[in-house]
Amino acid sequence: MLTVKNVRYAYPGAAKDTLRGLDFSIEQGEVFGLLGPSGAGKSTTQKLLIGLLKDYQGSIKVLGKEVSQWGDEYYENVGVSFEVPNHYLKLTAFENLQFFASLYSGKTVDPMELLSWVGLQADAHKKVSDFSKGMKVRLNVARSLLHKPKILFLDEPTSGLDPVNARKIKDLIVKVCEQGTTVFITTHNMMVADELCDRVAFITDGSIALIDSPSVLKKKYGKRIVRVEYIDDQGSPAQQEFLLDGLGDATDFSILLQTAQRIETIHTQETTLENIFIQVTGQELSE
């Protein structure tokens, strides 16, 4: 669906390239996450992919065609939800979606159905100027799905959302992906990426440091250790760690399970994507 080969980009007048030789590809129906801190090159990459920035070096092919060779018909195939909401504030949510639907040549989704997907059906006829930031973000996502895009670009899709509405957006992303839509997410939120993405790419200083699935990365960089927290025979809290390999034959582990007054928790010491990012790039993640 999307192939990026040796892409470099420098803003006019910049002393150095913002992007320095990006390489990755995305398959149909995949949720792909580009992860990194502010200034790493996430937004620049997305702007190139959606055609807002020109004059890049290298190759960016979407649906088998170089982005620079697409015309306006490109936007019949892709949907975009920016991090910063941009709507007509004097129109209602329904009117916003109705207007943007008129810009597409193909069939579009009913605005009320879209609003129900993001939990805004009760606010359909409220002016967007009266919306909270979170409501505007959800309306952004709804608008990006109007024309049933083949590829969906999402920039920080859960930014500013409370846990309930963030869950709705995550579930919606899973739903459209299951229906065959390819999803490209840019974010610094490693929890969102871990939950949603089939694969993630770590970007820092305009270069990709690592690409793989979250589960593979956590297995590779995590500790193969089991930590047991328990109440000992004196009634005091305690903990011990055991090697995961050969755990079933570990005598001291078996003795602990039999002699502890109560086992509180047993956890493998799985690392997080954020810890892996710091370990691989040497940089902290921040907004």
C-alpha cells in the first residue's frame, strides 16, 4: 500500500535535512506506527505522505504510484486526521461533515452514522465553536472516514481525550482496519502504539532507528525474569526473582510457592516500548 525508499527532506533555508534516508513499507490492512518525540520528523514524514510537502528526494509510492505524480484524486483514496482540530466553527458537527462530504466524487458515509461512531450523535446539531478540544478531535477522526479511505493517516489520534473517548477512537481504528483500511499513526504515546500497531518504527533526528512489532521488541529487549511478590512466613511483604528459562524445574521457585504465606503477584519483567525507545535511541520521549 505504501513504500518509502531513501527519503530525504530539508525545509527551505534549513542548514540540514529534517529527514535523512527513511526506508519502510506498509501492507494493506496494517496499522503502522511512527513513534518519536517532538522534532524527530514524524509530522514532516506524514506531510510528505499526504502530499502537503513537495520536493523530497527518494521515492514515496502510495497505491503503487509516486505521491508527487498524484493529482487531486489522491484525496479520494486517503483520509487524514490532524492533531490540531480544524473545522468551520460556525457550522454544526453535522453541517461540517455534510459540507466535506460534498467535496468527494464517490459515495460517502452518512454523517449521523459517523458521529455515532465517535460518540457525538447527541451533539450533531451543536455549533463546533461550543465543542471541547476532545470533541473536536473526535470530529476530526469522523471527517477523515467520510469517504471510506483506503489509507488513513492519524496524527496523535487520542490527544486530549479522556479514557472513555480514547477507547472509542481505538476501537474505531481496529474496526476500520478489520474492514481492510490501512492505518498510519504518528504519535509519541507508546501505550497507544503498543495497543494498536502491528508494527512500529522509532524515528529520532530524522532517521529510523528500529522497525518491528511491539511484541517482538518487548521479547527482545525485556528481561527473561519472573518476579514473585509474596507474604513470607513472618507475615512480611517480600519479593524474589527467578530466571524464566527452566522455571518449571527451579527448586527454589517451587519451595517458595509451597512455603509462602500468600502469593501477591507473579509477573514476567516485560519492558515497555518507551523503555525500548530510550534504550535504542538514547532519547527521552516527550510532547
